[in-house]
Amino acid sequence: MGKRIAAAALLFFLCALIPAAGQQALKPEIENLGLSFRWDPYLGIGVLERGGHSLRFGLDGSYYLLDGNEIGSGSVTRNKEGSLVADQPFITALREHFPVSDVSAVSVTTIIIDPGHGGKDPGAVGRHTIDGKPYVIKEKDIVLEVAKELYSMLSKNYPEKRIMLTRNDDVYPTLEERTEIANSVELGENEAMVFISIHANASFNSKASGFEVWYLPPDYRRELIDPESIDPNAREVAPILNTMLEEEYTVESILLARSVSAGMEQMIGDKSENRGLKEESWFVVRNAKMPSVLIELGFVTNPEEARSLGDAGYLKKLTQGIYNGVVGFINRFGE
């Protein structure tokens, strides 16, 4: 990806020196190509999408970003009536990137499953007395069981995809090692991946219960594009391009979180409360440079929920819910 960005950035810089051609209304092109259009007034970024492909642009800028990894030269502005108009290079790129006959789409080819904690780190621990007997349940054991079952289900349904576990035994990969496993995966053109971190919750309130799915707050910013990978003459655009790519990952992470949350509610909603979607800058999520979510299966500190989380049948239903959510998300982009 870095080499493509560097080469494309040089092209951007050179093309930016060429005067723009005549302006053309953007709305007819959007309608003719069947594109969806979103505008973020706060960031000043427009997003055109279809079939898993995207084109992001800044108003009155001289660049655009294709599928998060290719920079091109072309501008969009407003005319006197306030309508969006684009120069010929932008219109040409739009037609080439979203051809009417295009049937291909970005597909999720890699799924990273991260069972939290492990080894020397037990994670949250629930200690209870159930049916008159001491009962101890550890987060690291629950999440590993769920992760391995999810891995098995996804591998069976998608033998052509890369399904990866950050650990498959009672070992302790560091947080850095977990995200490095994901960030080191090489993707081909039109390929995407998702990162799913699985955890269990704890609270001083023994009555706290339910499952929840977390994603990175939209205002958090990672360095997704290394300025050093861009031609020195065009490095000033790196922060803006980074914002565009971060916005794409945030939207996709929220869609994944919604899909997983809905899948879990369908399977275990009658036994466990859906605490909804949450935002937080978890290390393991904020350092994964891809759509990422963190799932909290339930509270090991709640006696009743701890009993459920220790039941193999319940965990299978819970895993089925996560699986259904992941499959729903994948189907949105095409298998």
C-alpha cells in the first residue's frame, strides 16, 4: 500500500500543477452511476460509494482518495447556485472507478479474531457460590472458547478466506503483538479485512449484566497513512488523507458493530440485555488499522450471567449470534 501511495502522491503533485478543465455538475454523474453520497460538514469531506468501492474528496481541494489507498488529482467546488461541480479529471476518475458495467466489489478476505488476555493474564475473574459450591470463571477461558468456535464456523463457511486467531491456546500475546498480526497482513486489490476482539466484562455492581459492542470514537485519529511513504513534495496532504481514511474505517466499524450486536440480540436477547453500542479508545482497537470492534460477552461478576457464560450451550448460541453478525457485514460488501 505504501508504494502505491508514494507513486500516486507523486502523480497527484504533478497533476496538481496542470490547470483544471471546465467544471461539470456532479449530481447527474452521481445519479447516472447509481452512487450513494454522504457529506460530512464538520470535516468538509464528501464520500461517494457503490459496491464496496469509495471515493473521498475535500471541497475546494485538488485531490481525492480511492478506496482508502490511491491518491488522484481532481477538484470539487460549488458554483454560484451552491451546487457541487467537478473538473474533468475528477469526472473521468469517477467514471473509471465506478464503471456502469462493473460487477466487482471490495470483499472481506481476512478476518482476525482476537480472544483477549490469556496465559499469565486471566482477565476478569468471577468468584461465586452456586448451588452451595464455589464457582470460579475466568475471562481468558470464556473468550478463547468463543473465539475458537467462531474461527471454526467462519472457516467452514468461508474456506477461501483467511480466518486468523491471535492466540489458539492459553498463552499471552501482548497488545502490540495482537495488532501487529493484523497490521502485517498483505491485502490485494479490492480486498479488505476486519478485526474482532472478544472480551468479558466485570463490575463492582454484581447486578450489572448484558453484552455490548465497542468501536473507536469517530474523533479519534490514528496515523493510517505514513507521511514518509508519500513524495516529499506532497506530504502536506497526508493529514487530510488520513482523516478521510479514518472516517471510512469508523463508518465500517460502526456497521460491523451494529451487525454483530443485532446478531447477538437475536440469539441470546431473551437471556441477556443488549447494552448497545459503545465508543472507547481501547488499545487493541485503536492500533488496528482496519474496521475493528471489541465485543463484551457479558459480566463474569454477575452470578446468573457467570453461570450462563460457563455453559457450553449458551456460549454456542452467543457465538452463533456473533457469527451471524459478521456474515451479515460480509454480505454487505459481497463475498
